[in-house]
Amino acid sequence: MRRISIFGATGSIGQSTIDLIARDPESYHVVALSGGRNVAQLAEDARKLNAEIAVTAEVALLPELREQLAGSGVEAAAGEAALIEAARRPADWVMSAIVGAAGLPPGLAALEQGATLALANKESMVCAGPLVMQTARAHGGAVLPVDSEHSAVFQALIGEDIAAVERVIITASGGAFRDWPLEKLAGATPEEAATHPNWAMGQRITIDSASMFNKALEVIETKEFFDIDPALIEVLVHPESMIHALVGFRDGALMAHVGPPDMRHAIGFALHYPERKTLPVARLDLVKLGQFTFRAACETRWPALRLAREVMATGGLAGAVFNAAKERALDAFIARRIGFLRMAEVVEETLNRVSAQSGLITAGITLDNVRAADHFARVTADEIITQD
Ligand code: NAD
Ligand code: MG
């Protein structure tokens, strides 16, 4: 039996992971499940999967979680230290599906105990890619991408020589506003931004899809995951969301990964790797689909893409600053404190101000330095937002 843990179990990716595990309960022993405010869901899944421990990020909700788990034999715990303790429990395969920079510490703790880390939490790679990869190497573990584009690139690279790669194209649906006139974007509401044309995902990543901050994070994630020169990474808008990424080789071949927009493919691939097992995803009827279309990704419409290039050129802890500023700008947009277009401006201004503080961005990529850069970026972004 494989021992598995799922961090962010109550979210969109977490629930899809549980869907796969629950189809074959005999094969898995569930060590830990974690969630946030939705303790009822967390307790229900922990009971169903007979987990060792359930952890909520919210300390105030521990009594409620305890009550919901009474008599089940599942341990209850709360808070960041408990999350890390749970991630240190030996497991063979750990899903990292918390949203935001909060996903980094438990992911690192899982790698430190030698687990294979299935990484949906792209923020870990953006904030601390080199640290994540080095931790995996040092403890004999592995990191497998779960983000659909990165799973696609990973699959296209199996058996290939990375030196033969000429370009990597990751696709974007274009999000909720891809067809909106530019002048309407300033007035876009959080509700409008949180409706995705093709994928059902958590609220934050869905809004990040509309602003392309999600793709900006993914461009950085591509560089970190595959150690690819940023100049070789391209973004294309592909409204159908059927081709997730393409890898171009020096002989002119372009290998595309095609599949329906269902995260259970990438999750299942990471769960069974290096085997391929049957997965409950729809099979494409290409004749019915008829055609795939592509458009250039315009950096005027989506300035987040330009910012991602600047972050990669700066290197060091710029990714941690970028992500933290983006998280605060997104919070402010959801709270209706700033408009949709202001998010990118807040992030750019934060990057400029933090870069001017000598030493912060160039400090080594350790967890402490990531936390410091993240904290400083949040305070700076909040100052900029408050001045509005
Ligand atoms: P979600 O909002 O649906 O779920 C997030 C999970 O994290 C929940 O379990 C929530 O309780 C938990 N959480 C939130 N804040 C936390 C905190 N501070 N501390 C601990 N736990 C916390 O998000 P999602 O859509 O499942 O996305 C999860 C991650 O996977 C994100 O990094 C996202 O970018 C990435 N991802 C998601 C998809 C998708 O289709 N949903 C696709 C690719 C990548
Ligand atoms: Mg993605």
C-alpha cells in the first residue's frame, strides 16, 4: 500500500485527487489531509479515507474539527506548525495543493522526508524553485508537475535530451476577459473575473487566469522546473484549452500534449508515474472538435506576462516578491479595494520598490529569506494599495 498525504485536500485539486484515490482505496494508506475553513469537508474525507490525521490551517476551527472527527480515530490538528509536522510524517507520495506561498513550507517538509512531491502549488516554484529542486535531490525524492502545462511539457520530454529543445510553448485559455474590449477591463468585477470559460478551478487561480497572472506564474514555473532559458518559453492563447503545451526540438518537430481540460489527467499521471494507468477522463472526439485555434498573447492586454520576463531576468528572490505582491493585489481586488487593471500596477510598483532595497532580492534562496522577501513585499504592496 502506498502512503499518501494531500495538502489542500478540500480545494479543487485536492478534491480531484481524492476522487482518484477513492476509486481504488485498497491501494492507498492515507496519512494526512489538510484544509482551511471547510472543516466539514475535511472531516468527511478524513473519515471516508480513514486518514491518520486531519489538519486545518485555521487554529480557531480546531474544536469544530475535533467534534466532527469524534469517534473516528482520526487525529485532529491545526495551524502552520501542525501542517509541517503532518508533512514530516513518512509518506511515499504527497500532493501539494494549497493555494499561494503558504504551500511552500509543507512541500519542503514532505521532500525532506524523502517523499515524491506532486506539485500543483506553482507558487512553490515561483518563490523558491532552486530550493525545492535541491531539497528533492538532497533527500532522494522527486518533484512531479501537476499544473497541466507542466505535466504536458514533462510528458513531451520523456526520453528526450533537454539540449535538443528549441522552444517550449505553454497555452492559455485567455480567461474570462479574452474577448472583452480593453476599455471595459478597468470596470471588471471579481464575480466576472471568477468565471472561467473552460476549467472549473478555485476562485483565486480563476481570477489569475483572467489577469494572466496565472500564466505569468507558469512561465516562471516552466523555467524553474525544466531549467529552460526564459528566451525559449512562449505563451499562446488557445481558447479551446485542449492543447496544454508544445515542445519544439531542433529538428523542427513540435510535440503537443492534447487532452480535455480535466485536472485528473495531470494528477493521475503524477500519481502513477512512471506507469500510465487508465484514468476516468473524457476521450477527445477530434472530428467533433473540428479545429484548434491560437492567438498571440498580447502583453498590453496582459502586462503580467511582461512582468514575468522581468522577474526571470532579475532572478534571486524576485519571484517570491512577485508572487506575494500578486497575492495581496488579488486580495484587494476580491475585496473591491482596487480595480482589475490596478493589480498589475501594484505588483510592478512593489517589484520596483523592493528591488531598490539592496540585498533583499539577491539574498540566497533559503526558506528564511523567502519568508523575509515575501513579508516585505506584502507590507509594501499593502502600502501601495492603501495610498489608492
Ligand atoms: P482552491 O482554492 O480550490 O483550494 C486551495 C486549498 O488550500 C484548500 O484546501 C484551502 O483550504 C487550502 N488553503 C488555502 N489557504 C491556505 C493557507 N493559508 N494555509 C493552508 N491551506 C490553505 O485552489 P485550487 O484551485 O485547488 O489550487 C490549488 C493549487 O493548485 C494552486 O497553487 C493553484 O495555482 C494550483 N493549480 C490549480 C489548478 C486547478 O485546476 N484548480 C490547476 C493547476 C494548478
Ligand atoms: Mg496551469
